[in-house]
Amino acid sequence: MAGRRARTGRGWDASPPRTGDDASDPPRPRRGRRGRSEEADAVESPAPPRDESEVAREICLRQLAVRPRTRAELAGALAKRGISEEVSAEVLDRYDEVGIIDDAAFARAWVSSRHTGRGLARRALANELRRKGVDGEVATEALGELDEETEADTARSLVERKLRTARGEPDAVFRRLVGMLARKGYPPGVAIRAVKDALAAQSAEAAEFAEQIDADALADAEGELDRDNRLAE
């Protein structure tokens, strides 16, 4: 029927029937999603590979943002990220030139900070600098700024602080405190004298025990044992 709407598969077609010239016109294309070619053109092309030197510089700067690093530490970080030795050396040489990395300054700051903050002695500090890849001569120069008098004063301060809360017989306290200083890198002579002097000032009982300690003889014996242990390692 002319006056009724034609029914389609999705409901009633509300468009008027085509008559005359309109009936012969080709069907208009439906508007929908873009064709496959248009979608392909819209896909972004992959980013070009980044320059290896640029990547190496970014790695170094991220490492240095956390704390100062030695050249050896940065070289290790670059190697772990797959940076070639040639590019690594080029970037690190440039950082050396402009002062971004400075092993001598790092060593001086490390010695000052770790001695003041943790009470570490020269031997312990030397081991830490070696593990961080600092050259032996550079480390020796930095450690030279920590003289024997300063080291002995720090040892006494450490003992006095620990002695305030120490419990037990004087001989047990003596061994614990000497061991504490030894772990921090103090030589046997420095450690034994520091603990002996502190005990002598603590109480009559501790002073009596301290009087019986032959610091020189004990230091020599401990020193020989320490040398034997290092040779065995």
C-alpha cells in the first residue's frame, strides 16, 4: 500500500518512497567507520631508535640524582643496561672533564661523612672505597685527612656512648666494646686503650679490672692475630 511504511528487518523504514528520478539514483554509501586504508594511515609510525649516548647520559644522571657516584659505579650501571664500553667511556670521560664525576672529591666526602656519622676508622673506610672502585692512591690521599688523633678521639666517644647502657661484668663489657671498635676498623691498640680508659673512669670495680690490662701486650697479640687472619683470607 502506497500510504503505509515499508517494514524492514530492523523495524519500519520512515523514509519516503523514492519516485521518479530518485528511484533510478544509485544507493548512497552508508556513513560508518573509516575504511581499512584510512585506519592504516592513521596508525603512528614507530619511534626511531634512541641514540645510545643519549640513553647512557640519562642513566648516569638518574644515578647521580640519588647520590654522588664514582666512575666505576656509573660504568657498572651502564654495563648492566647494555651500553657498549666505547659509548660508556666516551660519556664518562666527558663527565670527568666537566666535573660531574670526581672520584677524589667523592672519596674525601665519603671519608668525612662515614667517619662522622658511623664512626668508621680508616681501615673500614679504605675497604668501602675499594669496593666502590676508587683508585688506591686517591683513597690513600682522602684517608690521610683523617689523622690518628681524630681517630682515637672518635674511638673514645664511641666507647663512652656504648658504656652508658652496657651491662655485665667488666671483662665481658671489655670484650664487647673492643669487638665493636674492631668491626669499625680500629687497630687493636687504639681499641684496647680506648676501652681501658673508659672503664677506668666508670666505677671502682671497672677501674680495678682496667688496671690489670696490659694494653701494649694485648694490642701486640691482637695485632698478630689480625695479621694472620688477613693473610689467611
